[in-house]
Amino acid sequence: MVRTTTLGYPRIGRKRELKHACEAYWSGKSGEEDLHRTGAMLRRTHWQAQRDAGIDLIPVNDFSFYDQVLDAIALIGAVPERYHWEGGLVDLDTYFAMARGVRRADLDATAMEMTKWFDTNYHYIVPEWHAGQRFQLASTKLFDELAEAQAQNIPAKPVLIGPFSLVLLGKARNGNEDLDLLGETLTGVTAVYGEIISRLATMGASWIQLDEPCLVQDRTPAELAILRHTYEVLAAQKGQTKLIISTSFGHVGESYETLITLPVDGIGLDLVHGPENRDLLHRHGLPSDKILVAGVVDGRNIWHTDLPATLDLLDDITTIVPHERLIVAPSSSLMHVPYDATRESEIAQELRQWLAFAEQKLEEVVILGRAVHEGRDAVAIALEESAAVTQSRATSPLAHDASVQAKLAIQQATHRSCSYAERRQIQSERLGLPCLPTTTIGSFPQTAEVRQMRRRFETGQITTQEYEHFIEQSIAEIIARQEKLGIDMLVHGEFERNDMVQYFGEQLSGFAFTHHGWVQSYGSRYVRPPVIYGDVTRPAPMTVRWSTYAQSLTDKPVKGMLTGPVTMLNWSFVRDDQPRETTCRQIALALSEEVADLERAGLRAIQIDEPALREGFPLRCSQWDAYLTWAVACFRLAASSAGPAIQIHTHMCYSAFNDIIDAIAALDADVISLENSRSGGELLEVFSQTSYDKEIGPGVYDIHSPRVPSVDEIVAMLRATLQVLPPESVWINPDCGLKTRTWEEVIPALEHMIAATQQVRLSLPRQS
Ligand code: GLN
Ligand code: ZN
């Protein structure tokens, strides 16, 4: 008998019920009970869907109101002091305060930091560690959900992030992230995990899945020794329960031999994104006391599985691991893919059958399990259909455009026509900006009104003319607003954009869009990633109309606003039938045509956003150089059609720059704005310690939080910035786009930002 499982399931609801419930709760429109009711309903639905599909072991506790790492933080009582939690159980408001920050009369605390989950576009809340930290069991969510599943007769497998990865994913609040603190923290955390495992075992859980995705990153022998110790402690508590250590997103490399000798019952390997895992299995085998959870269906991309080829892989694996020790699974949690591809009735039939979302992946997993167990004949029709789909993808003109291939074969410029020093001179004369120029990152609030107008336009309730008039009006208002605020370099507000990638993708060939294909980005923010299925071209200019309109309304410079090629790639579901680099170059080429058009239209500055450059990082350091080389080349390909008088800006929103500072320099952008405010200004040190010579706008406040910063806070931030960066290189801006915020938050925040800038400017030594 070959069993099947999933490692996690989408939790947001087919109709985004989770988002609506959370937002209603946050705004006070509904109470705690309503929220819990929605949670229970979603869990029941998801468990049932998996059981109905024929999945044998069903994950429990993969549900979360916000983030599974935050759940683990609550579980072990790792609540930072600033939330004034007094022990006991972590209540819902403390939980959300950690996620979102609070500003109440009795409590004023910034949100916890957020960062990308491995190389996905999901963001988790970063745990905070400090010396002497105490941990305690502080949430019953995990146990409650197990009891709930048991009451519904679900073959439940509780899942939670493993202690080793939890600790590694956290961050030492006061510097020194040394092995001592890691060891000390892990000891404390593991003690609580021991209690957790023991309690789950007592409750009768037959299986527990501990996710240790940090094992697909480079690990030192010292860390692996700590890993072993951790699992020795946990194993002592597991009783009859089978403990599985699950990994995803890559191969486990040097950790393999440790992993297979830990006192646990099974390991999970990602055989899609870590094909090397197959070699590891062959080279070192798998001890006979271990089960293998074989991740063979891509859990994070949306392409149909080539079932015959995957069966070949599984057949090969069964030469090492016999049927009874094999569990067929997706390569990762399915939370990274949408629910159901068959709902996408507006996607061309041919393309639609290339797709598999969570529900289709359940079917694939079950078919594969059956085929291994009963033989291929048992699923002959499914295998034939799968082969036909593979064939269609390989040959369809939908995916293959000879003219794009031909264009790419010609050598394209990846250098600006002047040195940076010359450009800086030319641009500074042309732009005439004050010292510490102020700007924003591009978007202004996407209010209900803006979204409603777009919807009415898309559904034909208003004419193109009416819609465009509305956008023009919005642009005119935001230009006037920015002038009134006293901002120096303006933006057009991005009101016409549904999303910074989708907006472009919709105007490029080779991209498809789903109607219901939402995946969680962070908290209640969901995105519908585009599907890049074919060769990319730009049939017509994409942004020139709105950018030139905005510029026509003001003498101040307006930034043209583009999404960079690497970000478009990293925030999409990308075709897996050619190297990602090739797809990225196709997008870059299309953008370079747009840059040239914006220059011709009279724009003086163009921002090419690359917020996702870093999240495309391979998880193994040995592969970074290769990635950065092509990623940087693609950005430069997009930017290099600009003449020297065009100030090229770029924007990145994450805070760890140490490891890519050279790549950032290599982008050769004239100005870069960065997220900074959630990480306490530490990125500045990186810039001050290198010879980075270009202009920088370290974000002066956190736009991910509804909290409005005070003038004094921003002044303090600016003074700290000017301690490490020369004033002539510093720009003042929020740390990201403002589209998710309300006007009530944005206006005072920007007023404070401008007031703070003016105050600091006065204290600067006079420029001659
Ligand atoms: N220009 C974009 C905006 O302001 C950048 C968003 C981002 O960095 N994610 O919305
Ligand atoms: Zn950003």
C-alpha cells in the first residue's frame, strides 16, 4: 500500500473568506466569534476536500489567521516585550498586534518584522530572540485544531514548523546572532516543543510533521550537531506517534546523512525543486526504519504534472524505498498555489489544461500513489491524458514565438551611455532638486472607489472614456496633493494599476491571468500571480499615456514607473520548460522598449522597481553568483535604453542587503529606495561600509503598518541616517508604495515626513 499526503493546503478560502473575516475583525465590524467561526468553516472545507480526493494523511494546523510562523511564536510564548503580554495564553489582539503593530492609548508598538519565506513570495513574521529569553506553552490552537479534526474523523497529521528552523528564521534583537544564542534559544524552544509533542501524542496523533525547510540551505557541522540534539530531545516525547521531518524548496545536501540518522520516523524530500535529493537517496540509501515522503508534484508552481515522467521517478525511488515506506506528496505546502484551475473559464482551453492548482494536484498525487501501488494500467487513461498535455505544451504556438527568439539572439546594450559621475552632473542640473529631496515609492491609496471604478470598467458598466476620465482626475488630484505637501519628485499614483506585475503582464504577450487564482502574500494581502506561459513581447506602449499626462500637470519632475524584469519573473508563475533567465531576458527586452518611449515622451526620471530581486535568490550560496549575474544583466538591459539625462531609480523592499550590496551597485541605478524602517536602520551600515557611490532613499517609515509615525520619530531616523550617509546622497521617502494604506494614514504620515525633512534640512551646513 502506498500512502498519500499533503504538506499543507491553501487556507484563505476559495472566495477569500479568510481575508474578509480578518479585515472585518480588524475594523471592528465583527467580533472574535465570527472570526473563529470562519476559521472552523474553512478548516472543515479543506479537510473534506482532501479526504474526498483520496489523500490519506491530512495536515492540521496548516490553517492560520495570519502566518504559521507567528502561530509558532504564540505557541511557545515568544511575544516580544513591547506588546506587554503578561503570560498565560496569547490572546487574539496580542497576536494581531505582533503582526500589524498597534497604536492605542495604552499600547504603542511597532509590528514585528516580516520577511520572505525562502524563495517564495509568502512573507512570514520574523521571531525575535534575546539572551535569557523564557518560553512557555502559550497557545492551544494546535491542540484545538487537532481535536476539531479528530471530531470530524479526519486522518489528521498535525504540522508545525520545526524548532530548528523556527530558531534559525528568527533574529537576535540585540545583535550577536552567534551559535551560543542559537543554542541557548533552541534549548528553551525545544523544551516547549517536547511538551507539545508529548501532548499531541497523548491526544492520539498518529503522525506529526515538523517542517525544517532550513535544511535545504547551507548548514554547518556545528548546526547539524545542534539539530541532532534537538531531535533527540523531541523523540523522547513522541511515544507511539510517528515524527516526520519535512523539507521543501530544494535539496538537503550536506544535511542528508544527519537527517536520515535522526531518531525520527520519516523524512520528507522535495524531488521537484531539489532533484539532487534523488542522487542523495541513491548514494546513501534510506535506513529501514524510515519512511520517505516523496515530494514529486510541484507544490509551488501551477503546471500540470507530467505523470508518466513522474512515475518513472517514483519507480526509481521504489528501488530504494519499498512501497510500504513510501508516501507520495506535493513538494511543498500547497498554500503557494490557488485552489482550482478548472474555474478559470476565461483562460483559453488549451492553456487551461496545462494548469494544475491545489485541487488538481490532489488528484495527481492520488493517481501517482495508485499507479505505484497498482501499476500503470490502473490509471492508464490519466497517464494518456497527461502525455497529451505535455505534448501540447511542447509544441503549441501559444508558447513558442520565433520572432522573440530571433530578437533575443541579437546583442543588446546593457550599459548606460555615460559614466555615473557624468550622469549625476547632467541629471542634477536638469532636475534642480533641493538637498534631501522627498519622493514616494509610486502608488497612493487604492481606495474602494478606485477598485470599484476598475471593476465597473472591466465588467462593461462604464465606458473606456468614463474610466479614463476617472483615472485622469485621480492623477490630477494626486499631483496637486503632492505639490501641496511639498514633495519634490512626484509620482502619478498608479491608480490605473490593479497590481504592479499584472498591469504590465496584461499588456504583454505570453502572460495569462486568473480570475480566482489568489495566493497569500502576507496576512490578509493576497495576490493573483500572472502565469507566464509563452514567449514575451510588448505589442504597444504600456505606461506612457498616464505618465505623460501626470507630467503635463506640473513643472516638478514626475517619475515614470515600471516594474522590473526580475520582479515580474519572481512574482509570477513562470513556465518551467525553459530556463528562468531566458524568460527574464524576454521581459527585459520588452521593458527597454518602454523606457525608450518614456524618454521620448519627455519624462526626466524613471523608476524600475525590483522589490523581488532578492527573493529570487537560490537557497544555496553556491548558486547566488549565477543568479545575480543574469538578474543584474536583465535589469540593465531594461534600463540601458535610457539616455544619460534620465535619472533611473529603483526600489527594493526588504532589509537584508549585506549579501547583495555588490549586485545592487552593479544595477547602476542612479537612485535606489529601500525598505529600512522595520529593521531598525541596520541596512545603512552596509551602505556606509562599502564604497556605494549613488543616491539612496532609506525608507523613513513603515508603510506595512497602519501606525502614523510622529515628526520626532522621523527626525530621529533622518539624523541616524545622516550619521552614516552624506546628505547629498540621501533621499527621503516612505519605505514602500502606499497603495494598501488609507488616505487618513497617508496624509498625516507624509506631512510628518515633509516636516521632519524641513527641520533636518535647516540643521544642515549651508551648501554653496
Ligand atoms: N511602485 C510600487 C508601488 O509604489 C512599488 C511597490 C513595491 O515595492 N512592492 O506600489
Ligand atoms: Zn516596496
